[in-house]
Amino acid sequence: MGLDLGDIQRNKNTSEMIATALRSAILRGKLQSGQALRQDEIAAQFNVSKIPVREALVQLQAEGLVKLNPSRGAVVSSLSLEEVDEIYTIRLALEPMALRRAFPNFTPRDFMQGEHILNKIDHETDLTRWAELNWEFHEALYRPAKMPHLLRTIHDLHNNVVRFLVHTIDRSQLDISQRQHRELLALCRAGDIEGACVLLQEHLCSPVTMFANRSQTPNP
């Protein structure tokens, strides 16, 4: 039996489209932790077969956003404080590495792009869009490392925690984050690799402290 490569490409594009839509819904909180993702309902919504839906769910499972259980089916994944701490521990190891590898390849264009993104963050009030811009800024600093697999891993880790971050962070913490972003960009411009890596580690430790403090605060 011959393979229709055109159909394969269409299926791939369809599964990516579904994954993008589900990912966005999860990150924006429209799909909550533990919520069931029924393949037949998703297939009907997108007017497709279950095959690209299954492929999309497998992709989101690889990103840590979905859990596939043979008996329960697919559900939106949830994170404990311990898992958040683990993710940030991994990020603390990987992101300074990416920044160090990027340093020799920085160009004025990279700094201009970073500045442009930070200016947009200054005026952003939607927290989900803020989170997207936050990633765009970090991506702009890491992309010159020319390590796409590392960048993709960091991106997946970022997506795993950002959906919880946007529901817990407050204005003062956003201001601190933005101030650290600008200081980080200034250190990169100045060629201070050690200072930039130290600040990046401090920047990544802040959310863990915030989550820990929130978990220890009694509900009102």
C-alpha cells in the first residue's frame, strides 16, 4: 500500500493546530488542572478524526501539560509545590548554561530585540500575554546560543509553570521581574557574563520563594 505524503503532511499540520489551541487554553486557564480532555469531543470540535487529536495530546504530554492514563484518558496535568521546585531547579541549571553559550554570539540586534520586548511588557496588563512576552525576552537572550534542543527544553519547562504563575503573581512582583529583566539586558550589553548569570539565577529563584510563601499562607 502506497503512502500519501500529502495526507501525512495535512495530518501533521492538523495535530499541530490542535496542540496549539489546547496549549493556549491550558496556559490561559480555560482548561484547568485535572480537567478531562475527551478525544471524541475535541475531534468533533475541530471536525477531524481522533488520530490528529491523539497526536496533539501525545505532544502536550511530552511538554508536561497533559497526562495520558490508559484508564482515565487524557487530563490537564497539575503541579505540586515540589514539582514546581524541581522544574525551577532544572531551569537554574539550564538557563545560565544557555546564556553563557549565547554570550559570544550576541549582536546589537539581539539587544535591540530584547529592549523592544521589555518596552511592550511595560504596557501589558493581561497576565497571560505578559507571560508570553516574558518568554520572548528570555528566548531572545538564549537563541544566540544556537542550541535549539536546549531552547525547546527550557521552553517546555517555562510553559509547565507559567499557567500557575499568572494566577499567583502580583503587581509588585511583576515590577521586580521587569527591573531584573532590564538589569540582565544591561549586563549582557556590558559583556559581564558572570554578573548576568548571577542575576539570572536570582531572577529564577524568586518564583520558587513566592510559591513557597503562598503555600504556607492560610486561606482567608
